[in-house]
Amino acid sequence: MDPLALYGAEGNVGVVTMNRPDKLNAISPELKDALVDAFRTADADAATSVVILRGNGRSFCAGYDVARKSPERDAWRHDAIRYTQHLHGILAFEFAPWDMKKPVIAEVQGHALGGGCELAMMCDLTIAADDAQFGEPEIRFSTAGPALVMPWFIGLKKARELLYFGDTIGAPEALALGMVNRVVPRAELPAQALKLAQRLALIAPEALTTVKLALNRGAEAAGFRAAINAGVDILGPLYAARTEAGTKFRAAVEAQGLGAALKARMDEFKR
């Protein structure tokens, strides 16, 4: 079985790759753990000063693997305290790029949805292919987040619209909103991401590390990390709640399968 996360270096640029292309790099517990290990390896590599995060296959990351069965989690599915603890663990994972010493560039193609969208935003810079789609559709299935970071990057009004409706946006709109730094043709994405990383690697590693830390600490002094953690404390009970929409969706999944249930729910918003 191939590793779920890969690490390699191209000169002075480290490359972390999500390697679950058959599932659009949907985040399973195993992928999450492997990715954290790869981030640690990348940050400790003395030969590199910049890291690229990419996803193998046609999509960067379609979010968390909602199709995965978890009897252990099902046992406390409606326990708000346990669910909140679980979400804080997920939040720690999504902060991994933010907490690295080295700047991380997200290289995004195809889907960047849910946790995949949040992970891309947590990276220092984002370069997107022209086919990339960003969004957090979880609210349509009675969940949200857990890392509600979008207002910090694109502003409260537009973030409310996207998070309330669960709509997705294309790369050009993401660029206009400030969610991404560059948009390039899909065929050029890996080369352009590497070029951007190599240009950044011309800066002294000490300067990059210091400026990243200063920017992060400034954002945290303004409330960034505290706000995200407070949001998780509020969202935990929602995940554990028995809502009408959530119950209807889970019943549809059991009857029709996940793919059909997802399509039916998403189609409702096209009316």
C-alpha cells in the first residue's frame, strides 16, 4: 500500500504530498496522522527553507472523509462534550501549516472543500489552478467548520455568505477575495508553484522564519487562534445535535449511498 502522505525535496524546497487520489485526498484519520508526520519532517529538513503542500490526482482535497464508518465515533455521536474534544483534535491538525517554522505554499487544483479549503487557507500562500473550486458546504448537512478561518482572510460579509449557504467559488473569485495569491493554468500549476517557492527560498531562512512568526503572533494577539478555538467550542453541540436536515441526510445515505445523497442535497441549491 502506498504511503498516504509523501515528503521529498526539490533543491531547497520541500514538498509534502497528500497521496489518496482515488478519494480526492479526503482526510481520513490515517491521512491526517501521516500528513502531520510529513509536516514535521519537512519543517526539520535543514536543506530546505520553503514547503509546498500539494494533493496527488485531480483534486487538492475534498475535505474530511464522511463516507468512512467509525463505530467508535458512532458510540458518542450525540455526546456534545466528546464531539467538542474530537473537533479540537481536528483543529490542531489544521493548524499544522500555520505552526510550522517554514512558510508553506498550498498548490491547489480541482476541489478544495471543507477541511481541504481550511487547510489551504492555513498555509502562508496559495497558488491555484484555474479549475480550482473553494468552499465549505458542510452547513448543508448540519455541520460547519470546524476551523472558521474564512472571515480572517476574505472579510466577514462575504464569509458569512459562503458559510451560511455552503456555496463554492472558482479560482478567479477566490483571487479577487484574497483567498489565494495566484491563479495559473492547470497544466502549469506544479511548475509555477515550484517557481514561486524557489523565488521565496532566495530569502534568508532566518528572515522567513522570523517574519512568519511575527505575522502569526500579531494575528494571534488580535484574537485569531482564540477566536477559532472559541468557534469550535460553540460548534461541538451542533455536530452532536439531532437536526431534521442531518437526520434526513443520513437516512438518504443509508438508502441511496453517499454519492447519490450528496448529489441530491447539492442539487437542491441549484433551484
